[in-house]
Amino acid sequence: MAIPTRGSSFSTPPISIFYQRQPTCSLFPKFRNLPFLSYFSLSSSLNKGYTCRSKFRALIVAMADASRPTVLVTGAGGRTGQIVHKKLKERSDQFVGRGLVRTEESKEKIGGAEDVFVGDIRDANSIGPAIEGIDALIILTSAVPKMKPGFDPSKGGRPEFYFEEGAYPEQVDWIGQKNQIDAAKAVGVKQIVLVGSMGGMNPNHPLNSLGNGNILVWKRKAEQYLADSGIPYTIIRAGGLQDKEGGIRELLVGKDDELLQTETRTIARADVAEVCIQALQYEEAKFKAFDLASKPEGTGTPTKDFKSLFSQISTRF
Ligand SMILES: NC(=O)c1ccc[n+]([C@@H]2O[C@H](COP(=O)([O-])OP(=O)(O)OC[C@H]3O[C@@H](n4cnc5c(N)ncnc54)[C@H](OP(=O)(O)O)[C@@H]3O)[C@@H](O)[C@H]2O)c1
């Protein structure tokens, strides 16, 4: 929202400016009535002959911003992080969205706006500016294994993977996530949504041997750290991620990797992204950790009622 310049023409703002669906946002209950009251007191001041139109409008902008939580998504250049970032921007009536990416290239990839910060989660100092002033944090960073060169699918066998030096899951998924949680706690964040993975109940899960990284072990350790932090949290342990359209499948929540024993153990990245954002809007999503998958398209009823979805979850970890 642009700050109006001095001398710009004034028209009474539509009252809808002040009703930015706050009642559905569990992060800001205290602001529910403030804008309404302020609107009338300011309007009556104007009617009494005040002429500071630009100041008035700047105040309105500030009020509108104050009523919307500032939400930072990290890993905003990643495949799910990008979708979350886009959704936050599309819902600018509800959220002030920010992104954190690791490189300038990733920043360009998602539009290069000023509110996309560049920082490395392994270096606590570098993420400070992105975290400053946020109300909620959505963590979508992850160590990413790379395929060893020379794999020829025509010869059969399995590709081998490795992690770059310094970018093992211990550094990215443990230290890097811990850094984010600590920094967010220091600025008084009101909720953290963390996307992890199903499979963490099994220390011998094949993903742990990938590149010798023990990725699920380190992710789980970060999840535990968040759950113990005292900050309201939502831990989403996703099934196999798919680059498919969201909003057209029935979502399934579970616990303790039980969904891995069924046929329904995948989910569209777009659906995970939506659940991240919906989690900010319902008290029922707080202090919960759950597995997430979906029924195949065409079976079941596409999930629209997220309050009811979150209400089904009873597990805190
Ligand atoms: N793949 C699956 O089937 C699956 C299943 C279940 C759960 N998950 C989990 O779901 C989450 C989202 O997965 P995804 O595939 O959408 O993620 P992704 O595309 O792999 O994105 C991960 C992001 O983390 C960023 N990152 C890595 N190291 C960083 C660092 N040191 N500092 C800052 N950012 C860093 C990467 O930035 P760069 O691009 O700049 O490196 C990247 O944007 C992950 O936690 C993943 O483990 C995945």
C-alpha cells in the first residue's frame, strides 16, 4: 500500500479498509475494534475543520498495517516457500508478507521486491533484518541433497546423493532452524509454523541415509526445540510433496507416521502452502504437530473448512 504524498486528494476511505477480516485472524484479537473506533474519531476531527489530509491518510495506512500481522516465510525461493510467499502477497488485505531467501538469484526469481531479504539461516546475524518486527514466521527452509554426477538411468541402479560441505542437515535443518526460532522468540513472535516431513518416527528411514545426512533426525530435533520454546507453534509433517494444483483434494491429518502405512501419503505443495497460512488464522492450529497428506483427486471432498481440519488434531508433538 503506497503512502499518499502531500497534497494528494482526500476522499473518505471506505470503511472496508478497516475491516480486514481481523475477526478470522487469531494473531491479532486485540485490534478487532480499534480501527472502527479510530475511524469515527478521526472523521469527526476532519469535520471540525482539520486540513492535515496527508497526515490523516498516513495514519490510516499505519493503522491498516497495524491491524495486519507481518508474516515472514523463509525458504521463500524454494518450491513450497514460493507458493506461500505468493499467497501472502495475494492476501495483502490480511497479511504484510515478507520473504527470506539465501541468494540474490533466489530474490530475483521471486520478483526482487524490497521486502524479500537475503540471508543465510546458518548465520544468525544475517537473518536479523528479516525477522525484525514480524508477528509470525513460516519456516520452509531445508537442506537439499544433490545428486552425484555420472548417474546413468539407462544402466539401472540408484543415483547417489550428497550434501555440500557446511550444508548438511545438521547445519541447515538443526542449527539453521534453531537460529530462526531463537531470533523470532527474541522479537516476541506470536506464532511459528514449521514444515517438516513424515518419517521422523523411524531412525532407519531411508531418507536418513541419503548423503549420510540423517535429515529426518535433525528436522525432528528442530521440531522438538520449537515445541519446547513456549511460542505458539504449528508443526506440519508433510507426506511426499507433489507439484500439483492445490485446493482440489480432501486433506488428511494424522500422527506418528500412521499415514505412511496407507495409500494416501502424498500432498500437493500448494496444499501444504495453504495449510501454513490457514494455521495462522485459527487457534485450533496452535500447539499442534501433525502429519499431512491428501486423498487422490476425485475421491473425497476438497477441504475448505480448515478450522474443522485443525480441530481433528489432538497431538502436541
Ligand atoms: N520433497 C518431498 O517430497 C518432501 C516431503 C515431505 C516434506 N518435505 C519438506 O518440506 C519442506 C519444503 O520442501 P520443498 O521441496 O518445497 O523445499 P525446497 O524447494 O527444497 O526449498 C528449500 C529452501 O531452503 C532454502 N535454504 C537452504 N539452505 C538455506 C540456508 N542456509 N539459508 C537460507 N535458506 C536456505 C533453499 O534456498 P536455495 O534455493 O537458495 O538453496 C530453498 O529455497 C522441506 O522442509 C522438505 O524437507 C519434502
